[in-house]
Amino acid sequence: MMESRGKSWKREREERGRKQAIQQDGNGKNDPSEIHSGTGLPVETDKKTDKFDPKISVTESGEKTQEQVPEEKETIDTTSEEQRQELQQYIKELTEKLRIKAELRAVNTNAESTRPEESFFSKLDSSLKKNTAFIKRLRNMTEMQRDSLIKDMEGLNLTKYISEAAAAIVDAKLKMSDVSTAVQVCSLLHRRYADFSAQLLEYWQKVLPMKKDEKISNPSKIRVDLRFYAELVSSGIFPLKEGLPLLGNLLTVLTGSDREEHSNVGIVLSFCRHCGEDYTGIVPRKYRLLSEKYQMELPKSDFLLPDRQKGLRNLLKDYFKSLCRHVVKDYKALENMEKQNHRILQTKGELSADRKEKFEAAQAVFQKLLSNTEQFSDIVDEDMPHLPKDENFPQDSETTTLDVHNRFKDREMLDGSLSVWEDDDTRSFYENLPDLKAFIPGILFKDSSQAVPQSQTEAVEKLEEDLSQLEIEESELLEAESKEEVKESAKTDDKDLTETLMQEMDETEEEAAASNTANKVLLDHFLNSLLNCVNREMIDQAAVDFCMNLNTRPNRKKLVKALFLVPRTRLDLLPFYSRFVATLNPCMPDVASDLVSMLKQDFKFHIKKKDQINIESKVKTVRFIGELVKFKVFPKTEALYCLKLLLCDFIHHHVEMACNLLETCGRFLFQAPDSHQRIKVLLEQMMRKKAVLSIDSRYTTMIENAFYYCNPPEVAPTVKVERPPMHEYIRKLLYQDLAKTNNDKTSEKQSSSARVLRQMRKLHWEDEETAAYITKCLIAVWNVKYFNIRCLANLLAGLVAYQENVGSQVVDGVLEDIRFGLEINHPKYNQRRIAMVRYLGELYNYRMVESTVIFRVLYIFILYGVNYDGTYSELDPPDCLFRIRLVTTLLDTCGQYFNSGSSKRKLDYFLIFFQRYYWHKRSADIYNDEYPFPVQVRFSIEDTIANLRPKLKLYENLEEAEKAVMDALEELKPKYVEMYPELVNEEMDKKKAQQPVGDDDSLCPIEEEDEEFEDDAQSETSLQDGETEGDTDGYSGSQSQPFEDDGEGGGRHGTSLSDADNDPVYDGEAPVVKSSAQPAHCPEDDDFMAAFDKMLSDSILHRNQESVKPQVDIVIPMNIKGSAIKKTPKFVPPTISSTSTPEAKEPEKPTVNFVLMTRRGNKQQFKNLAVPVTSELAQNLKDREEAERMEKQHVKLLTLNINERQEEEDYQEMLASQQRPSVMNLNRDRRQKYHHPKGAPDVDLIFGNK
């Protein structure tokens, strides 16, 4: 039912609009008074309806509808009938008017014969009181007093008061509607009193202007007096001989003295409109054309002869010609002024207030003059002047502000405005609004669709004046640079509009509760439902509901207040509220005007207040303004003016307000042709202020974002990389198919992962290019979502069983990329570096790398390029805390497995050094109370350490961390000496070089310890070395298997998902080679054995050709060895004293005994030789013996540690095998790990006999 009513109203409204349009088109079809102006000036001859041509009514597809032709014919017939009736009505009214005037003129002309005798007046009342009262009433007579005045006049004897009566009538302040009453009163007085007409004419001659140079002080009274006097003459009260000269003289004065300014055109127009048919015989052009069209004769007045009418008609036409010249002159002047304003807009982007006011005033004067000229041309039946066009001036108002730098001016436009919007959806949201008038009865919005009340308009104008005054105040404050004046200006009497409206709404709610509960409930429910209107359909339906059910003046006021008081945190509602207001605007313009007025007032309050609080309310206000601008509810000029005010005092909250306003409607204003130049100038001004002012970096970022949002830089379109189909398929498998498994169930994930593995195995690995690209994609883990990195590591672990080289290549690539990130240290690689570190941790979880690699990387993070002495480092600046995040990410990924054995001790030592690095960063000078150390970094470290070592106590400052590091180094020093004895010897040599000769300090023997020889300080001192010690506990604690995925980052248990378990081997796939399988015989093995035998024979031959190195030591003969040992002095080393003879005596000075062996014939002779200890020969011997002793001691400790470590590994392996289910790890089956022999090794077998 509602739908049919809506359609009927729509059909009726459309039919009525077509009738009016065609009627207007028929009336002005051949009207030469049409004005064509190309300057954008408001020059319009028809303001009622738009022109409508029924011949071009087609459907959207371009085809004429079948029912359109008969409807058009019916419309044309109806319009013609209405025009005919209008012409007949005009002829009837004009005939009746001329008849009444002719009868009245005949009666007044023959008044002498009908006047009463003297005896008649003696019967009337001649009292002074009543006659004086009647004279006073004549001075203030109106149309409403017609009957009472005539009745009183018939009972009074005014013979002695005729002069006063005539003076009172001439001086009376009449309106146009009172002229007929005054004429009737004068006619009655003329027919009763013979002296009245003469007295009245005499007073008219005194009042009416008679001189050309005489200035008219009251044009309104002259307008009424001219018509009044003309009516008196045409009514026969004055004789033509006496009355016409005065009227002609008056018209000559009015037209002859006003050939430049034409200030009297309104007076002459009024005379022509009311008395033209009597004195000029001119018929308005409209009715003349209709009479010619329908061949109807118009009645003519017989008051004056055509010869006399011609003179007055020529007088009016001459005045019209001068008026036309004035219009053309003012038009050219206004056009020149507009050109100047256009050039100023091109250069400066805005007009000064003075120039804008002058232009608006000149435009208003021209519009009034043009309107009078149009009316004059129609009345006197003359053509309007031709207003010339300037071909060089932009004719379209939409492009009057475009310049050559606007790259939007040549863009193709869809429906005229595509370039203003980002896409079609945005354009549809802001432009395609529902037409409420089309399907809602007009009676529902009849009262609300009227014009905005005058008081409201005055309030808006007052707000605009206040905004202009604000700009003046801002400029004065900036020039004065006085803080006290700023404080005084902030002390305004204005109250916060939000608080005021909240109080008013509370009061109105109390009143409504007492008056109309039902209406209040409906309105409250509607206003509450607006908060849930978060899409286009809901907000459009809300507009229809309000117009249908709640459209009353009090409800509209409450609606406006509710819209304005939208919660400051619900910025998402502002576009929908703006669309709601724009939809209601055609039916309820007061809603939009009231809301705009409130927003202006609130903006004015925040500008004048200058406080640094309530930033959310300020942002809400400016964003609301921006949304209304895009719906063309809030004027663009006002929005630009608000932005200009914010730029005048561009600090603190004004920066945020300006940026939010630009982010909301800045691009719309920048791309719109009529506001492009002005917003461009304001944006340039904002960027200049950013460069000059010292503002916070956050504000700088906001300003740059707002600027580039409004005016995005011109960049070349992104060119898609063309890849071969095989490369695209590889990327699809790794980056898409593998990631999809995370959204499915566990069983489906495993099958999908296995499917990806099978597809990867089927690829052409023999092709070097394909294999290299696969490796590249496996390394580029930043192309995978962070959560899916573990899936890629899982895939790689399963793929290594079939392609051994890919594992080492990927690991090398990952380590190289991590090193690359440390050397470059650019923020754009941060996400990539995080992904790489996470990938490395996942590779350790899947046993692709050893724990030694992990710890080396961890130490690189805290040592590479780090200067702990306080000097600046380009690789690790003080404000760069990203390495801390890298460390925490790696530890969070795989640190949970460093919980036993040597890995546990390694992690404990690393946490000590890591805390020193953290406090080294935190103690930097750049961090203070104003710029504190980021709390997120501290929390991340605490969380990471708490997960790995819950009971570990963190250090409180840098001193504690430094002390802990020194203690750790002292603790690790013995192991350091064991592992690097050559470095210790170098240090000892340096010390000896610095000591005086005779100082016999030597390195004390190192005691054996039961600790492992793995040295964590080794990683700190030799991170840059390429050597890698064997780490037999590389997989301690890591229980990950390939393709086991239960959603956690580590500790994944389950059965390995390999093709070999359940699926047959597909064609083209290489089967897994078990370590227990017998190798097949092939020709390559024969070639290898032949080459190996040749190498052995060459080595033996080369060895035989080498010269035998003579022995340095000679074996001591057995016959003197025993006796020499018994007589060895205490200070002589056993190895040396064993060569001394029994006859050697104990020297007085410390000496070393040597045995000199000589040979005479076949007999050997031995002689003792005492050499001082300080001699070079003795010292060299001592050093060589000491080195041999140290080497033997080192080999002994190394052997013992190997044995102890082997026993510990066996014990750990036994415990691990008891705690986990037995699984088949294909990664480990491809090659056997080397097992150390049990027990103490044979030293002589390893190092040989000396």
C-alpha cells in the first residue's frame, strides 16, 4: 500500500513538473529577452523550472519508451489549454479594469452637475472635533479602513476643511495596496466639494519633484505618489489639460536626470506595470505573443489618444536604451573584476576579504539592475541587450580555477565527477542519495521544506563574521608575539557548545517526559538506533523513517543535537551521519543548516580557546566538517577558511585538526576544479611551516601523510615481473599452497604438506637453473607469512632426505642474509631480518643446523660492530634497538631446547653477555626523562628470559652486568688456556720481553678439572673466525621431526610424514637411500679406485725421494745412563741430567751438564761439559723441553675430556630414548654419524712416537 502511494505521488509530481516546464518553454520560445552569459554570473531569465524538451525523453538504454509519445502529446495539449485559459483570464481582468476606470472617469468628469446644494451641508456634522479626527485618519488611511472612512465622510461637513483634507491625502504614507482606497476617497470628495480637486492639485505640485537636479530623498514614497497621481488623472479627478503636464514633467525628471545610475528604474517600472495600458498603450510581451498565437484581440484603453501615448512611449524607450547601455557597461566592469580575481586566485590561491566584498557587492548591484532591465524589456516589449562573451576567459564555472599544473583537468570524467573520487563505490556513496520527494507524500515535509528562517540566516552570517574576526585576531596576535595577549584572548565568555547542548537535552527530556511520553519513546529509540547504522542501507532507511514518522520541528531540533553530539570515539559514524543529513536536506533544509551552524560555532570555540585538551572532540568536529563538505552540505569556501585559520596558528592541536581535516576532505578539495588552486596554496603554506617551525616528529609525520594523501606524488605504475611458468608454479607451491594448510584440520594439513613435498620432489632438479631458483625461493622466507615460516622449515627438512645439497645451500643463504642485514642496518629490511631469524630458529628445531651455529649468530648480534667503550658505531647506533628484538626472536623460537648439557651452560653464559649489551643500550645518553627507554623492549627481554630461565635474577644496572661478564671471563680463563695454548705462549713471550733478564717465571702447570672443555668465551673472542668446532650436543633437547605440526613452534612430536611411509614411489621421484643398503657397482667406482691407487703410489715414491731429517737427540748408552741419573743435581731436569757422567762434579754456579761424545776408531769416548744456565744453548734446550711437557699435558687432558664427554652423551641419549617414542628420522638415515671409540685413546697411536 505504501509503495503504491509513493509511486502515485511520484507520477503526479513528475507530470506537474513537465506541465510547468512545457508551459514555460512555450511562453518564452520566441522571447528575445533571453540572456546568454558565459562568465558564471547569475544571469537567468527563468528561475521557476528547468527547460524540458519532451522530444528527448528516452530510457537509460537510449531507446524511446512505447508509452512516451501519447503522454507527450497529452502534455502539450494540456499546456496549450492552460496558456489559452491564462490569456483569457488576463483579457477578462483587463477589460473589467478598463470598464471600471471608464465609469469612474465619466462620473468624475460630470461631477459639477451632481454636486449637492448648500442646504445639504447644513444637515451634516460640522464639529471641529470630528472633522479634525477625520483629517488625521486620512493621513493614515489603509485598505482596511475603506468602508469606515466612506461612512464617516458621508456624515461630515468638510467644507471648511477641504484644504486640510487635500494636504492630508497628499502627505499620507500609502502602500501600493492602499492606492485604490485613496482614489475612491478622493473621487467622493471631488464629487461633493468643488474646491477639492484644485486644492489637491496645488498640493501635488508642491510635493512632486519639478527640477532635474532635485535629488529624490524617499524613492518609495515617490513610487506610490506617481501611481496615485496617475490614477487620479486617469480617474477624471484632474482635468487632462492641468493634470497631464505635471505627470509628463514628473516622468521627464525621473528619466532625464537618471541616465547614468538608473536609480529611478524601480519607480518607472511600477508606473508602467500599473498605469502603462492607460498612458502608453503598451502590452507586456508575454501576453502579446499569446494573443498572436491564439489570435485573440487584447482590449485597449481609450483614455488618451494614440498620438499622446506615443510621446510617453518614446520617453520610456529612450530611458530603456540608456538602461541597456548601463547594463552592458556594468557587465563588462564585473567581468573585468572577475578576471582580476581569477588571476589572483591563480597566483595566491585566495582573495582578500575586501576584494571579495567588493565583488559580491558589485555582483548584487548588477543582478538587481539586470532583473529590472528584464522586467522593463518585457513591459515595454523591447529586446534585451546582448552581453558579449570573452572567448579567452574560461566559460565553465567548473574550470574557472584550473591551472596548467593541475593534472586532474584532463582526466576523463564519468558522470562529470569521477576525478573527484577515488573509485566508483566512493562516488556512489557520496553522490547517489535517495530522493525522498519521489516516494514520500509532500504533505509530510511541506512545512519543513520551506526556506530557512531569517533568524537562522542571520545567525549563520554572524558566525561567518566571527570567523573572519578570528582571522584578524590571529594575525594581530602573531604580529604582537605577546603571550599575555594570547592568554587574554583565550579567556572567552563562550561556553562549550557540547556541554550546553547536553544540558538542553536533559531539560527537554524532562519536559517531554511530562508532556508526551509516547513521542519521546519513539524519538529516543530512533536516536539510539542511529548509533548502529553502519552501512548505506541502514542509514538511508533511517532517513525515510524519520521523514515518515518523526518529522516535526521539535524532533528536528533534537535530531540535530543528537547528530552533533555523536560520541567522539565513533568517528566511523561521521560519513553515515553526513549522508543522513544530505539525504534529508532537500526535504528539511533546516537540519543541515542547524548542524552546519553548530559545527562552525564549535570550531570557533576551539580556535579561540587555545587549550591543549579535548583533542578527540576537536578531531571529531573537523572530521564531521570534512564529511559534510564531500556531501556538499558544508560550503567548500568555509572549509578552506577553517583550514586557513588553523594554519595561522600552526602548533599543537591545531596541527592535528588541520591534518584530520585534510585527511577527510583534502583530496576531494584538491581534485575538485573549483577549489584546487586554493587548497594547493594552503598545502604549500603548510609544508613551508613544517620546514620552518620546530615541531615534534609525530606532527611532522602527520603533516607529510596529510599532504601526500591530498596530493600524492606522481609515480610510474608498478610493472609486474614476468616469470617463466615453472617459476610461477614453484612460488605457488611454496608461498600459497603450503600456507593454506594452516586453515584446515590437522589431518588435512599433513596430507597437504605431503602433497607439496611430493610436488617439489617431482621438479626437474637436474636442471641447474630450476634447482637454483628453488633454493632461492626456499631462502626468501620473507615472502611467507610469519606464522607459516615453520611450515617452510618443515618442508625443507623433508626435502633434504631426497636432495642433500639444498639443505646446506639454504642454511648458507640464511646466514648470509642475516650477516647482510647487520652490515646494511636499514629499517626497510627489518621485517625481512625478523623473518630470517625466525627461519633460522625453526631450522634448528627441525635439526637442520647445529647449536653452535645458533650461538655464533647470537654472539654476532651483540658483538659485531658494537663498541662497548662508548664510541659511536655506524653499524649499531645507540638508538638502534633492533638487535635486541632479533635476539629475543631467535631465543623465543628455539631457546626452549637449550635446557640441558653444554647447551644449557652456553645459554647461561650468553644471557650474561646479552644483559651487558642490553644495559649498554639502555645507559646511552640519548635516553632521558623526556625520551625514555622504550618499555616494550624491556618487557620483551623480561618475557624471553622468564620463559627460558624463570629463576634467573636480572641485573639492575650496567655495573652489575659488567661485573658479571668479568666474573664469567675469569671462570672461563682456564678453559681458554687449554683450548688456545699458543695464544698463552705468545702472551708469556710478551711478558718475558718486558721483564729484566734473569727472571725465571714460567707458566705453572694447569690442574685437571672435571668440567667440559667447551668454552663460551670462545664464541665471544672468535666469532669472526670461519672455523667451527664439533658440537656433539647440537641436537640436545630438540625433538622436532620433519612434517610434524601441532600448531606449536617447537617440541613437535608425532610420526614423520614421508612419502615412503604410506604412498608408493611416483614416477620421476628418487627413492630414499637407506644407510643399510648395499651400494651398486658402477664404472665411476672403478675410476675412483684407479685414481686412488695412483695417488698412493705417487705419495710413496715422493716420500722415498725426500731426504731423511737427522735426529736432534742421540740415544744415551745404557752403561752410563744409570750412573748419570744417580748423580744428577736437584736443579737439573731429569731429561738433561741423564746424560751426565759419574765423574761430573757439582758446580758452584748453576750449570747444565752436557756429555760430549767423541769417537776414536771404533771406540766411543764421553766427556762431561758444564754449560751455564744463562747460555743460549741451555735456554733453548729448556724451552724445547717445556713445550714438549705442555703438549703432553694438553693431550692428556684432551683425552680425559673426550672420554668423559662420550660417557655423558651416552647417558643423555639413554635418557632421551626413554622419554620419547621411537620415530624414524629419514634425515639421519642418509649418513652415519661418527662415533668416538670408548675409553681412553692410545696417545702413541694418535700422535706417534717421538
